[in-house]
Amino acid sequence: MTALVGFDLDRTIVYSAAALLLDGPDHEAPSLVVAEVYDGAPLSFMTRQAEGALAELAARATVVPVTTRTVAQYRRIRLPLPVGGWAVTTNGAVVLHDGVPDEDWTTSLRAEIDATSAPLAEAERGLLAAVPPAALLRHHRAEELFAYAVVERRALPDSALAELTAAMTAIGWTVSLQGRKLYVVPTAVRKERALAAVAERIGATRTVAAGDSLLDQAMLAWADVAIRPAHGELDAAGWTAPGLIVTDARGVLAGQEIIDRARAAVDAA
């Protein structure tokens, strides 16, 4: 059996300090390790137990990080995975093998984006028009493929999010709010499509996927075994599916539980 395990990163496997959700006494907090450094300071974390469990899982299966991060943002992450492995970045727009982008994948996907979605500039204008000035902290483009805004959640009304979603759907784009980041992404750019391409290339006979956001939903539906944490967009929406595993824990402890549950799913096959 060849098993493939695809993990979303942020708020699924690695967590910022604000997303740790450690509600108990400080002296009972789990030991943490730094998974990302940015501008010389620690930015993302996982539990020490999760780090060890992930290394054990990588010895049993092909573990593929699947993230909305750009390639540069992904390369800041440090996980105990084989150097010559696979990764999916930019929400599925880039497939990396041995750290090198698969140009055939990127070229064919960009052609599909051009045929099915309005130009990035149009979607970006719609995003900025929908976010009230008081809610907009800054905005970025990701590798000239999609756009996102960093927002003040309390100043972003639900009505603005609903209007943006409707407007983007009409021009072939999707919307996802992950923490303080509000994304608009072409409908052709999807994590599960890139992960399925990796599964085909390695001849995977069993697939496991985990994620917390609406951009992960189709990836979870595609996998043989799907796991989501008890927090995030999917949890807030009450999303479920046949056989879906939902963690008991929240925050960084959910990340640890996800790895343990993925390892159990691989071992049980």
C-alpha cells in the first residue's frame, strides 16, 4: 500500500501564538517547538509531541503539506519531513517536488484560469471595494494568481462578506476568510486538484487529508479519510461529511491530534 497524507498548514498543523488556544493553566501547557521564523522572530509553532509524531508518520506515508501560502512563505516552515518530498502551495497553483515547481502543472493551470475566471485585477478591485476602510489593514497579491486582504475582523460586517462572495462567484472566483486573511481565489485553483495529481504520480492507494478552512473542504471530500479540527471556518459552518473525523481538541493540541489520527488511519489500512 502507498499512502498519501495531505495536510493544510496554518491552524491545522502549525499555529501562531494567537491561534494556540491554550485555555488551561500555564504550567500544564504542552511543550512547543518553533516551526517558522519571520523577521528574526518565532511566528508559528507546533507541540513537541506533534513534531515527533509527524516524523514517524513521514516514515510510513508520503506526507504533503498543502497550503494557501506562496512558495516563499511556505519555505519559512520547518517540518520533520524528507528533503526530497512533495508540497502543494499557493492553494494548489504550485506543485513542488524536491523543492522545484512543476512547470507543466503551472502552465496548464494558468491557461485554465484565463479561460474560466475574470482577471486578477478585476477580482482585486472587487475585494478592496467590499472591505470597509476601517477593516482593511493591508492587501497583497500572491504570485500574480490571487489576492488577499489582512482585515480587522470586528470591523468587517457579515453583509460585506456575503456581498463579496456573491460578486466573486459571478466572475469565477471563490472567497475564504482565514483568521485575519480574506482571500479571493480563481475557482480553478484548488488544493484537491493538485493533491490528486501528486497522488497519481506516486501511485497512492490510500489518501488522508486534513484542513480547517473552506478552501480545504473539497480536499477533505476527495480523500479516503478526512480530518478537521474543532475550530476554523469549517467548524464554524458546521461542515460534516460521511466518515469525517473531527478532533476533540482545539488549537495547537488539535494539530497534534490530527497527526495522531492520520497515523492511525495509515496504520489501519
